[in-house]
Amino acid sequence: MEDCVFCKIIDKKIPGQIEAETEDLLVFKDINPQASVHLLIVPKEHVEDIRKDTGGYWTLIGKLAVKIAKDKGLDNFRLVHNTGEAAMVKHMHVHLLGEVEKDRDL
């Protein structure tokens, strides 16, 4: 999608702090982190949110999130996905928030 900021990061039209990449997904740091580790896991294909996911991205994202958490030695992490008006960017993405305590304010 032409005006989607995540599509522009995926296409390398604007910079992003890339952490990982697979054939189908891109992982980059959130510009407004809410935890010591705050990454966005994004399908390279423009999909609005999980309700429009016909490519199995949800499963791929989950597997990659677990791998990233293990590679980073995260004992605690949280995955968050927003849909509709709850999403600031209308491109499917999952927030991986690392080292989140149970008394968090997130």
C-alpha cells in the first residue's frame, strides 16, 4: 500500500532499525518503545490485521517471536496485536515486548 509506513520500511524507502528478516516477515524496533525490548513483527505483504490474514502469518509470527525471545534470552515477553481502530498503523503487526513484569503498566 502506497501510504503505509510499514510498507515503506519493508521496501527500504524509509529507514527502520531492522532486527530480523525472513522470506515473509520483517522485524524492527518500535520507535516509541514501551519495554526494554520492543519489536514489531510485520508481514512483508500488506495485510490490514489478523481478520484479513489468509496467508498464515499469525502462525509464522508466533514461531518467529519465540525464536527471537530465545535468541535474546528473554525470560518474560508479551505479544500484542491490535485490530481496527485500536491499531495506529493499518498493517498487520505484532508487538513483542520483552522483559515485561507482571506489575507492568502496559
